[in-house]
Amino acid sequence: MTGPPPARPGTAGEGRDSDGRDDADVIAQSLDEPELFAGLYDRHAPDIHRYAARRLGEGAADDITAETFLIAFRTRARYDTAHRLARPWLYGIAANLIGKHRRTEVRALKALARAGHDPVAASWSDRSDDRIAVQAPLAGALASLSPGDRHVLLLVAWADLGYQEVAEALRIPLGTVRSRLNRARRKVRASLSTDPAFTSALDSALDASPATAGQELSPSWTK
């Protein structure tokens, strides 16, 4: 597999397809008509692939995306159709798969932080479509985070998931999302305290996210 196809106009990220079906409708109907599941792939695969590439590089992103949708297809009968949009579910599957490569991710981040270059990290550092370009200072800060804190921070900053969506994706309480995000943000800011450009980019990305719009990251959330 060489990566997902580009999203068709009017599909990726939208709530309904051309026939008026939302994600939950597609998943439910695909139980009897499996071919309909391809519509879910068309709608969300580009975003999942982009997120995985930012975390692990382009090569790994192909496999992560393919496996995410294979798992989603195989487990679709257990999907809770009360959740009309499948983005959190799909990002949760992808996050679990990415987590299995955490040593690779951290090793690449540390190499990028130390030398400014890494064969894996080079494919996702300083990307023009990233609101937070992964350059050496930020790479070191991300590498220092726990896997759980890194998942929450990057699902917010790069996947544009809201608090509740992150909670659904990672199957953790909403309060845990808030405390992890607050802790991750403080650690990253502390690591980059001598580089205001990066802390400003981080704050701008998080403040523009649905997760943080109108919600202050209170220190009281830190456990």
C-alpha cells in the first residue's frame, strides 16, 4: 500500500456522504453491505494517514492507516452508533497502533533533538502543513513526555480533537484528558522556555483547537 487516496471533494471530514449517511449509518449498513465501509475510508483515511505520518513518518503511516481501517472493519459490529461521527474511534485505533511503535517514535525524536536530523524524523519535521513544526527543540520536549501525555497533546494539537473526542478515542475519563493536556503543556513550555517562538506556536495551535476553545487549562487539573 502506498498511502491513502486523496479525499474526494465533499467527503473528508464531513458529517454525511452524498446519500445523506453519517459515519454511524455507514458502519451500521456495512454489516449487511460490507462494500459501504469504503466510504468511511474515503472520508477519514487522509486525516488518519497525515496524523500517523507526523508521529512516525510516511512509511509507517501507510501501515498504520491500513491496519486502522482493517481493525475498524473487523470490529464494526461493536461500534456504538450513538456516536454519529467515527473520528474519535478511528483515531483511538490509530493511537493504539502508534503506541506499539513508541520506542521508534521516541528514538527518532531524541535523535532529531540531539543532531537536528534523523532518517525517520526527517519525513515529518518542519512540514509545511503542520501548525507546530517538529524541529529539534520541540522534538526533545515531546520525547520527554509520557506516552499518555504525548497522545493527548498531539491528538489535540495535530488531530484537532476536542476534549470529549480525545476521551472517547483513548477511553479515558474527561478529567484525565484535561489533566494530561495541562501537564503536557506545562512540560513542553518549560522545556522550550528559552525559545518563545515554539511556545507561542504550541499555544496558538492548542488555543485554535476545538479542545481548548473557551476553556482554560487550570492547574487544578494536574494530579
